[in-house]
Amino acid sequence: MQTADLYALLAGGLAGCLGALVGIGGGVLLVPILNSVMGLPFTEAKAVSLVAVLATSSSAGLSNRRLLNARLAVLLLFFSVSGSTLGAGLLMRFSESTYQLVFGLTAAVIAAVMFVRLNKRNVLPADADPGMLGGQFHDDDTGRDVVYRVTRVPLAAAVSFAAGVLTSFIGIGGGILIVPLLNSLCGVPLRVAAATSVLMIGVTAVPSLAAHWAHGFLGDFHVAGMTAVGVLMGFQVGRGISPRTQVRSLKLIMAGILVVVAVRYLGWR
């Protein structure tokens, strides 16, 4: 196995594990590794990342059904796919440095939100009314059944649209925006937000990946394939770890990764 293949496999494994833990496609970790460590151009790193997003979402389709909020996912997919389609149409309008700046700013803002709302749990007693879009699940942290209620639905729709645009612009699945803000501002528990987001990101990424393919950014299919294999393996590892990891720890993991990414694309400019 060549060094590039090994790096791609390991990077995909880390991205897949992260996707299982916190419900993101892993692009926020994968793009910097492909760009900074492997030396791929930022545009090509984005395209490979979108392939990994599809692999993460496909893996999630076979799991997380207990936590998935399908009603909420279907509603928000209308907005995220619309945003992704719009972003794909604007893909060639901006420079690579602009996309890197957007990447860094996005990571910094979401990290700040995560730290501010670190201890927010969003769970209600089992006999509470979940409302039209809420639901019930067994909370691994407390060992009991709990209910949650989805609030600020227009805000969730706007966030999903923005996440779709970012999917095209910076090669992520949108989970780094959807998960923290659904959890912090819309009343959705982190594990539910993660399971719902990881289903959405695959569909959201399709228009973006098609645009990157059409513009010739997906140049190294071998790297993309090895990355996808790594994602499938890493997702299973993360899926096994997730129930034994405290929600607060998952938030800290996500926030820490976002800080590192923000420093990479803002502090080193």
C-alpha cells in the first residue's frame, strides 16, 4: 500500500468515526488532512470529502434508527438540498482562498456556539408532550426514557439551507452547522440531532458532488475510494464507542476539532 493510500484510509477512518460520534460527514476533519497533510488542492480535497460524506451517510442508514427523527429530516432536507443546489451553481464564482476563509469562519463560529451551550441537554420527562416534530428515546446518559420538543422550526430551516450552501462551498456535509445549532437553539438532543443530520448529509451532498465532478475537481478516484473505505470502517468503530461516551464529552470533541480547523484556516493565513 502506498503512503498516499494509507493516509487516505486513515483520514477516512477518523472522519467515519467522527461521523458516528457527532453526526457530521467528517469533512471538517477530512478536508484539512487531505489539503494540509496530503497536499491535495483545496478544491480536490473538497470533492474527495463529499465522497466520504456519502459513505458516512450510507453507513448511518443501517443504524441509528432508534434516535433518527425522520419527520424532521424530511422537512429540513427540502431546505438543505435547495441550499446545496444554489451553492453548486455558484461554485466557480469565488476563489479558493475565499472558500478557505469561509471554512475557517464557519468552524470558529460553531465552536463558540458549542462552548457557550456546553451543558444544554434538551430532554423532558417521559410524560411530556413532544409536539408535532418531537419524539421520545432512551437516554443512555441517564438510563431512562425521555422526550424532546423541536422549537424554532423556521430557524432550523434557515440553518439547513445555509448548511446546504456550505456543502457546495467547502466540501462538508453540513453537519457541523446542523448538529450544534439544532442542539443549541432548537431543542433537539445531541444524539438525536446527530442521527438526523447524518442521514441528511448524504442527500444534501449529491448536487455538490455532481458540480465538483462536472468541473473536474474529483481528479484522483483512487484516493476518493480509499477514503470511502476508511469511512465505512471508522463509522463502525465510532458507532460502538458512542453509547459509552457522555454527551458533554462529544460536544467537547466537536468543539475542539472546530477550534483546530479555525486556527488552521484563519490563524495561518
